[in-house]
Amino acid sequence: MKTILKRVRQALALCGVCLLLICSLAMPASAAEPPLAPHLLLSTGVEDVDTLFTNLTDFITGVVKIVGSVLCIYGLFQVGMSFSSHDPSQRIQGLMCIAGAVIIFFSPEILTAIQA
């Protein structure tokens, strides 16, 4: 029984030493700075493909901004209607719609800020 415990202790000590060596040999690495424009993150090196990605990114950004604008107008309409009907639940729903629309409208800028 003592020999088994001795071997287990030796194996654990060996694992500990190996773990210590692996951790001490870790080399820090620095990443390059990301480009400032988000469409440059999709750079492939082929100019036509990069132009396609840029146009697609600009199109999707425009669609997202339009959807956010429409939802904001709808939320304002709901808040206005809630004042005329004295309905507090509709007012809260309209304000939440406006808050969500603002987040949707500024989501491309939020993503750019997160990536940078």
C-alpha cells in the first residue's frame, strides 16, 4: 500500500513540475492593431472582392438604419396615441420600442466601437 501511495505522489509531483515548466515557457504575444474602418476587416487582397464586401457592408448598414428609423417613428406614434387614450401600458410599450429602435439604429457604430 505504501509503494502505491509513493508512486502516486511521484506521479503528482511529476505532473506538477511539468505544469510549472509549461506555464513558465509561455511567451507573450502582441496582436496587431485592427484597421479603423470596419469594412477593412474583410480585406481579402483582391480589389474586386474587397469592393463587393464594402458595398455589401454599406448596404446592410443602410438597411439596419432604415429599420431603426421606422421603429422609432412607430414608437413615437404609440407614445402619442397613449396620451390620447390615457393607456399607460401602451406608453411603456412605445417607450421600449423607441429605446430598441435607437439601439438598432446605432448598432453599426456600436459594433465598430467594440471591434476597435
